[in-house]
Amino acid sequence: MSNTKSESAFSVKTISYCALSAAVMCILGPMSIPVGTIPVSFTNLVIYASLFVMGKNKTTLSVIIYILLGIFGLPVFSGYSGGFAKLMGPTGGYIVGFVFLAYIAGIFVDKSNGAKIISFAGMVLGTAVAYLFGTLWFVISSGATWTYALAVCVFPFIAIDIIKIIISIIAGRAVRKRLEMANVNK
């Protein structure tokens, strides 16, 4: 197999990375911390860190795989739940928002080659878009007001997500550097 700059979309390495990332999401996603209606999920931490190792496209694909596994009934969502009904419930928009989080944040991480400030900005923007999708769906599915939804679904999580972003930037950059030094990632 030749070592070219652009890796095949379905190479063994790509499939392995995507499967591993989706598996870690499946393991950490259900281990959420209940905080009212919306739990603190570790899924976005995995997404943030995966961007440094796999980039935008593979991470986004991993998130889609994770969501599909959950839709098909595996208990991979918060609270060890799964099934299509979870997407139709009040937290479903946040789950779908993970796809946009991975894609948007990935653009910044990829274009900046993992630069701290730019990656941070992209992750904040991606998280804001995920919050928007999640909060919009929460308002639609529960009939809550925007004020209530923001107070319950967004404001309590901002500081926690900022901490997750910082942790992932520190850890993700270190892992990325080690993989590049070992010629595993270029």
C-alpha cells in the first residue's frame, strides 16, 4: 500500500480510527452526570479530542456511526438509553447537534493544524451550534420557552464544556504530536 498524502476514504486505518472513536463515544456517552433534564455528557469530550487525531471528516463520520448505533437501539446515549425515541425526546437535538459540532470544530482544527486559539474558537462555535440545535428541539418537543430552555439546557453547561474543550486541546495536541512523531499520522 503506497503512502500518499490523501488517505483512501475506506482504508484500514480510516475504518479503525472511526470505529475506535465511535466505540469510545459508545462507552463514555452513556456515563453522563444527571443535571436536571439535560445530563452532562462526555460524548463531546471524545469528539473534541478525536478532531486532533482524525480530523473533521473521520470524526464527523464517527459521530454519525455513534448516532446510528444508538438509533438502532444500543444503549449508547446518556443514561444508557438508545432507540429512535431518544432522538425524538427533549435531548435529541443535542445528539444531532454533535454532527455539526464535529464538522464545524473540525474545520478550525484542520485548517489551523491544531493551533490552540483557533481550535478553541472552532470548538466554541461548534458547541454553540450544537446548543442551538439542542435548545431549539427542546423548545419544540417540550413546549418550553426559550428563556427556560436556555436556563436549563445551556447556561449550566457552558463552563463544563469550556473545561472539556481545554482538556481536549491539551490532550489532543499531545496525542497528535506523538502520532506524528511515530509516523502514524502525517
